[in-house]
Amino acid sequence: MRLSTKDFPLASAFEAEVIEIDPALLARLGENRARVLAALDERPVYGVNTGMGRLAGVAAPASSEHQRSLLIGRAVGGPPWLSAEEVRWLLLVRLRDLLAPEAGASPELVTFLVDRLNDGFTPAVPRTGLGSAGEIIPLAHAFQTFLGVGTVLVDGVETPASEVLAEPYEPGLKEAATLIQGSPLAETLAAFALAEVRQVVELQTLAAAIAIDVLGAPQGVYRPALAGDDQVLRSVLREVSGLIRGAVERPVVQAPVSVRVAPRALAHLTRVAAELDEVLGRSVPTDSPAFLDGEFVSTTGFHAVELGLRMDAVTAALVHLGEVSVQRTHRLLDERFSGLPAQLAVEPGPRAGLVPLHKRAVGELHALRRLATPATLGSVDTSGGQEDVQAFAWAAGNQLREACARMFAITACELITGSQARWLASGDGAPELRATYERLRELVPPVEEDRALGPAVTAVVSALRNGFPRGPGSPARAESPNA
């Protein structure tokens, strides 16, 4: 794909085999770069002719060597590393930022970065242990490799960058300082997590519908009109109602709370995920200092606190949804609510049935709950007091991605349980759910005798992540960064 503006779709660029820069855009970058260099005089310009952090008031030579030092001296991280897919997304975010005029990047730097993206060049970027106010540590690891320094990943194997890079890049004035500004790591993790959250919403809607169908729960509580003015809840109720249409109701007054409130939990997660998406879609200057109106101005684009706090909020919503799911799974196993054999065992007593599967879900929920502590809170003085607040948005992104992984496992446990319950019950269930039941039975045949279900959970999680049918007309997969 050819880029002609800084406003390019990251998802399309992620999928593109070859990225090109429009020559007209490169020309504009060159003209802007000339203005930046002309504005660099004897005045102190942060990261150009000064130190950084506490040493910002100390003069430093405006030289290529100083720019090299900015990258190499801050690469203090280590494994675990980001995946190759995450690194590619991070580099694309950085490319987008470099195309902004306030960054003042040279056409040579932009071209070099594009060439590395086309090469599949994958710097080893640390995922954790990042205590700076912004993301200087991971970005130093990412871009010191452009100098032929540090480590890259070749098919997952740590390899010296000097062995992979034929011609290193020598950063010009201000360019290294630009490369380590902003919070592209937090943005990267948020983008991947958001795609997974959307999948969780879709799959948990399906799991809730199966529980309603199998338990024969009264359906009146799912009428869209009960949402009032809440359009998000109304949409969820409409979806659930469509999935359970034709299900047979049992003669019970009320279903358990976990069965009734599922749409509200789903609506809340949908809402906070949309708020995260809105923050992720904002465009703000990330360079500091930024070149604005002919002068260099310090900015706070590195402080991605709103992005971090939104991810913390999504994680909390996932925890609540996980609690609802695990409780529904327990109700499915209880003959008092299901009218089916205890523990969904063919021969209760001699056979354990699916109770061990619920215990797996409980273990996943225990781990999920511990992720609800906000990652974005907890500032500590660094850099001699100059950097006295951190956003830790990258940490919120890591927690959110782990929370999604736990939710995929919890959802797999509930879906397997629901499939077993449907097999033991009479009838075929709601028409819109029949294709799902068939697919689940293909993945996990009915449990007639006790057997190890760990591999079954793994198989269902894989299917959930890679496309899972819900019936005629249903989307095969939620949108993701690489969709």
C-alpha cells in the first residue's frame, strides 16, 4: 500500500506485504525537516543539545553521537519480548507519528523505517519492567537496532542486530529523541486487546444464550423494551432474544441471577470497550519537544493515562463478566436448576461428569480477579525527581490482554458444559443455536465416561480465537488488528 498522509489505516498497513511512501509526501517531509534544522540554533532544545530527564538543564553536544547515546543508554530491559505481530504494529504506530510535521523527521528516517517493515525486521522489545514516565525503555530497545546495536528476533530466536542489518542508520539531530517519545506500546497493546474484547463479547453472548436455552429460563426478562433508553443494552437484549427464539421454557418462576443479568454485564463491557476505542482513535502530538509554529515546545503525549485507565476499566468489566459466566456454568451442572443428571454425568456418582471442568473455570476466574487492580495507578519518583509521575498504560495493556486470555478459557469451559447439557436434554434446542451445538460436539464429543478435558478446553479456545460459527448470517470473527 502507498502512504500519502499520516492518517493511514494501521490495520491495512499491518496486512500489507509492501508499504510505499508517496514521493510527494517524502518531499513535504524534506521541506519540513529543513525548517526544523534551520530552527535549531544555540537555544536549549530538549534531547538535541541537552541531556534528558533530570539532566535536561545540562548542555550536550548537538551531534549524531549524542543521538546514538539517547538510544543505547536507555535500553535496560529484557525478556519477555513482544511478539512479532505486536512489534510490527508498534513500528507502524511510530511510522504514523513520524509522518506528522511536528515530529520533524527526515525522509531518510521514514524511508529506513518503511524498509525495515517490508523486511520483517523485528527488534526485541521488552514487555515488562518499564518504569519511565513514558516508554523510553522499550522504544530504546526497538530503535537502537537501527544503529546495528541490541537484539532482534529472527523466527523467534534472539540475534544480534548487527548480524541482520546490512546498513545501519545514523540518526540526525533530534531524530533519536523523537523515536523514544510517546506511548506507541500502550497503543499497540490496546489495539490487540480491543479486538479480543470484541470477540469475548460475541462469544459470551452466545454462551449466555446457550445457558438460557438449556435451563429453559423464562424469556420475558430479555425483552428489548426493558432496556428503556439504554440503546446498548437494547441491542444486546435484541441479540439474545434472537438467539433463544423457539427455546422451550421450563415451569420455573425465575432463573438464577447469573442467567438473568448476563445482558447487562455484556452491555457494560460493550460500552467501556467503545470508550477505549474512542480514546485509541484520537490523534495528538506525541513528540516532545514538538515543532509547532516554528518553535520547539514540550508536550505530554507520553502520558497515556486516559488510555491506561480505560484499559483498566475494560479489564474490570471483563472480571465481572467472568464471574457471571462461571456462576452460570455452576448452575448448568446443578440438577435443581437444569433438571438434568447431577454434574451432567451419564452416571452420577461413579462418574464425575463436568464438575472438574467448572473447577478449571474457577481457577481461571481466580487469576482473572487479580488483574482487576488498576495497573495505571502507582507513581514513583524517578530521574532524580524530574519524572515523578508515570502512567503505566503499557502495564494496563498487558493486564487487559491476559484478562482476555482468561476469558477465552472461561468461555470455553461454559460452552463445553452447555453442549453436554444440550446433549443430555431432550429436543434440539433453539433453532439459531443448533449449528453451534453441532460445532461444539465436533470439537468435544459428549462425555459419556470420565476423560481428561484439558485438551478439549485448548481446542475450543483455539476455535473461539480463530472463528466460531453461531448460525446462519452470523459474523465469522470479530474485527481484529490483522483483519
